[in-house]
Amino acid sequence: MKVRAILLMVVLVGLAAGCRKQDVRIARITVPQMNNQACVDRVVSIVRRIPGVQGDLVTVDRERRDVTVPYESLKLSLKNIEYALAKAGFQANNIPADEKARAALPESCR
């Protein structure tokens, strides 16, 4: 009986050690209002503050007007990132910008 308990404990510890602790995914989010460097800086600042985003690895393609965001999918989802941008006044992929927040942005970012 004791041997079974020890064996069960070893199996459970092995399973726990094998659980995923991190799953980094990369999202590309189109933000049409990234017209200039000031808008790009705002978008990057917003994204980097989201817990679970690997802020040092965020990149921007101004020509395509998109931002590439590595994030930990066990902590947040793509929709969380899109809605954070929308709440700040920026359209993010198909999520429309919050109009009140958008009106507060500098004119060049609207």
C-alpha cells in the first residue's frame, strides 16, 4: 500500500512539472490611426503596459500600420490587447475605437 502511495506521488509530481507555465504567442494588430511617430509611441506605450505582454519585443510596421505583440496566452488573449487599444481610442483590427477616448487623442491620431 505504501509503495502505491509513493508511486502515485511520483506520478503526480511528474505531471505537475510537465504543465505549461508559459505559452508565448505573437499577434499582429492593425491600427489604422498610426499616422505618425506620436501615434506609434502612444500605441506602443499602451500595449507595453498590459500585463502579460513582452513589452521589449513589441515592434511596429508604420507602412502597414500594424503592431506586432508577443504575449503570454495563459495570462491574456488577443481580444484583451485589442480592447485595451480600443478603450484608449484606437481601432484595433476589427474592434472599433471608443469614440470618447478617440476624441481625446491628438487630431493627428484620430
